[in-house]
Amino acid sequence: MSTLELDVRTRLGAFGLEAAFAAPATGITCLFGRSGAGKTTLINILAGLLRPSSGRVALGDEVLFDSARGIDVPPERRGFGYVFQEGRLFPHMTVRRNLLYGANRQPAAGRQRRLDHAVDLLAIEPLLERRPRDLSGGEKQRVAIGRALMTAPRLLLMDEPLAALDPGLKAEILPYIERLRDIEGVPIVYVTHTIEEIVRLATTLVLVSDGEVAAVGAVDELMNRLDLRPLTGRYEAGAVIETIVAEQEADGLTALTFAGGTLLVPRIEAEVGTPLRVRVRARDVSLSLTAPPDISILNAFPGEVREVGPVDGALQDIGVDIGVPLWSRVTARSAARLELRPGRRVVALVKAVAIDRHSFGGVRDRPLTGP
């Protein structure tokens, strides 16, 4: 398996970057962190648009940058596509001409075939003779993705491509990015600061903070780590669980199986056998010492307390092993009253209606870890 490797240092004014990671050059590698963390700087270094002070960048066996050896492959020779936060389409060109512009460096013989494929993949045939001013935000981004694909990229770089879109337009674009990952097999490095996009898209997660890479790994592993909560977000914190669609039930529920049992959620339009990644927020999990006999909550999982987080104001996070890691956020008073400590047997209760449509994502091969 080809690997993307980056180990660089640079300074931009008062901001210093010293970051290293390695990730498979397959699926979607998400760079996640707050604004100003250094995500766009990293992706611009990958693209060759920014030259670091020192370090090394390689894709598989090809070295793209090596300060010690004097190697710096220019952007146009790296063979990467780039989709920016704004579509950056040429306003005076039609959609067709914008798309074909992306193929200028490719052999003319295959341009029409690539155009037809991109148009079909992104469902943009009705837009071909329009100009950018006549497109919605979501349509512009689909065209921008198509233009990047016309370069036949060996790696696609996407810098917060959904950040400027409202939730409805984001929902329009996400399936097309999933198609790139699942059908086209285009490796993508994707910058975001949104947990929902991470859960839905990421194969590998790279957490970036203050110009450094804090952690690299599988989404479920990093989201389940208490020490990374300052980076993954306390309010949205919880567990990410890999499941399989087991049954579509008659009363509008979907049964998802996982190592801890069966999780019932509102119906998901997915075939039986489909692997899904599910995010269960800590604030949506309650704990009991025994299984309540008469309760509306459908999901009850026996488990054992494995970790007790520090008290934060009135709140405390409790890590429970139910066959997979699960987190519950309770009041410190409740934790004391139930004597929650490592080894304590509990029942974790998860409301089915708490798992909304933004909590699901596809499951891909587990990533390599990096430095």
C-alpha cells in the first residue's frame, strides 16, 4: 500500500509549524482541527504551493520535497488536484469550458471520455452550458470537483470544500465525495473542522493543533480517547462505533449489530449487510446500576466502567466497556451517588432518537498510524 509521508517545519510570521504524519494514500485522510491550527498550511505544502523551511514530503516511493537533498517538485508536476473552499471557477467560461480547462495538461485523446465520466459521476450534465453566476453554491462545488478530476489526479486535495455551504447544500455534496472514495478510489486529503464530516468521510484522522500533529489513526480510536477531548470537542464528544446493518424492522427502526450487541436507531436507508460508522455522543448516554424494567429507552448495554474523567464543573465523563468503548457524560453528583469507578458494573442506556442522520458514516479499511 502506498503511503503519504510528511515531516516539515516552517514559519509564517508569528505562526510556527512543525508537523509530521504518515497515512495510507487510499481513502480519505482528514486533517481536523480548529481554525488557525495549520491545516491549510499543511495541504498547501502537499500541493507544492508553499515551500517549508525544512523537511520531507513523499508519496509512495516518490520524494516531492526534501530540503536536505534539494528536491522540490513544482505543483504542476505533482499530479495533484485541488478543490478550494470557494469553487474558484472562471466566471467568463461555461461549465463545460471550466471542466475542460482542468484537462489542459492531459492527452487530448482521452479528454472527452474523462469529461463524460466526470459529468456522469457528479450529475452535472444540465449545467454544462451555464456560467458560474447561474449556479448554486453546491453546483459550483460539484463543478470544481469535476475540474479537479479532469486532471486525472493521483491525489485530490480538498480544503474545507463545504465550509461556505448551508446544511442543505452540504448534504447535496457529501454523497459525491463518498463516490470519489468508494467508487472512483481517488485518494483524498480533506481539511475540515466539522465532526460530522469526519464521521461520514474519514478513513484516517489527523488531529492538528497549534502547528503540530497531535495524533494520527482510525476515527473510532481517536474519538474515544479522553486525552484528545480538547481537540475533538468536548460538547460533541463521544464514541464512534463500527456497525453493520442487520435488519430493517417493520416499525421504522433499523437494527445495527456491533461487538456490544444490537443498536436500534431510526430507519436508515441502507441495505442489510452495509457497514456503518455510528457516533454516539456522551451526552446521549445514561448509566444505571441495573437494567430498568419499565423504560422507553430501547438500547440498554451491560458493561463495566473502565475510565473516570476529571470533574469539569458539574460534569464528569465516564468511559464504559460494552464490548466496544462507550462514553457517558453525567453530573459529578450522579457519579458519586452511583460510586462510579473502574471495575463497576453498569448498564449504558442510549435513546434511539438521539442518533440522528448526521451521526452515520461509511466504514473503510483501518489506517496506518504515523509519527
